[in-house]
Amino acid sequence: MAACERCGGTGFEIVDKDGREFAQPCSCRAAARTRPDFMSGARIPPRYQPCSLENFAAWTDSHAAALERAINYCSGYPHLGADEGKGLLLTGGNGVGKTHLAVAVLRELVTAKGARGQFWDFHELIRMIRSSYDEQTKTTELQVLEPEVEADVLLLDDLGAWRMTDWMLDTLFFIVNQRYLGRRATLITTNFPDVSPEEAAAKSTANRRVEYLVERVGNSVRSRLMEMCVVIRLDGDDHRAMQQGPRRAAAPAPPVKPPTPRFGG
């Protein structure tokens, strides 16, 4: 099949907007996006199966910048320069679209670039490792983790959402370090902002309510992530809460039961 005249087979076309060039998805990718084996092979949960770069809502400046950064990352995969990193670390509050964008990138790399990718909620992965360990057969963690370590693209969702035990931290470091050594792309979402250990310590007060990524995953993991990922910050309100608000407001009030008369007649 001849390469697309618009994008030359890359899946992205360069357009000019306000005197600045940027990449956007090319319409020729429609067939690739519908590959029937994508969802099952990449373990995408049903809630996130519709997520794509095309339907990511860039409702703030940070979202528009994040989308452009994600598109450029996908366009360059896997031949990224040294300053481009081998993955993406998406940070931001609840409901700002981190998982949507990460899944969209995973979708793009699998369907348009032919990468082997998997989606894992981090704590689901931890539970799977625990339940798969067999004392009788002596199944090792290395055997259990091999598919996650060897995948071309691994998406770890909601990193740091739970308090990490020493065993969980060791397991996370093993996954991250093996992928770091193998130069494999890793996509991570987290609600916790990234600062250096020194900044986190300087901001430490008795009544501080914000926690940082380094305080949840440790400096060893954070150091690896900073070297192997580009950090993308998404700011904005909780989009899920915004969508639920109108529905709640529109719900009819329950009928008021008239008071029971205290006296007859």
C-alpha cells in the first residue's frame, strides 16, 4: 500500500497555526485505530476503551500543551532523541484526564507503530503478583513480572495512590529499573506532583496537606523515572465532578409527604 500523501506514512501531518507548526493525527489512521485485538491485547479497561488523541478534551492551556507533547512523542516513537526520554509521566489532580491521555498514547503506539503494550493499574499488578506466587512450584517474581518488564510499552496507572510497603517499593523499583536498563517506553499517571527530595523536605511542615511523588515512591524510583520519562503536568478542575454536577442538579426532588394530622375532624 502506498504511503499517505498527507503524512508520508507517519500517522501525523504537520499543520500551521498562528505562525507555528505542530503535529496532529492524520485521517489515514482510522483503519488502524479499529484493530479488533487492541483492547484485549493491551488490557484496556472498558471505561477507557474509547480514549484516543482525537477525543481528548484540551479545555485548558496545560491540556493543549500536554496533547501536543503526547502527539510529538507518538510521532517520534521509537526513534526519540536523548532529550525526549523513553516514556511519559503524567501528573495532576483527580479527573483532569491523565489516564485518558496515557491510554490514547498507548493506543497510538500499539495501533500505528506496532508496539506490544499493556495497561496495568499498579495495585492490581501488585495483587496479581501476590496471588500468582506459588510456594509449591516456587514461581518467582521474575517469572510473574516478565510480561510487564518485557512489553514494548507499559502503562502504570495511578502510581502512589496507596501507601507503599517495603515489598511494594522493591517490586516497583525492579519493574522501573529493568525497563530503564532495557530502554523500553513506560507511561505513568499519578495524582502526586513531582518535586526533588530537597524541595519536598524544605516544604515539610506539621500541617502540610500536599504529598509529593518522591514521598510516595522513594528517591530511587523517582530518580529513575526522571531520567526515563518526560514529565507532563495537567491542571484543571475534576472533569468527572463537573459532568456529575449538572445531573445532580437536574435530579427531581423527592416528594414531600404531607404531615399527619394530630387531631381528627
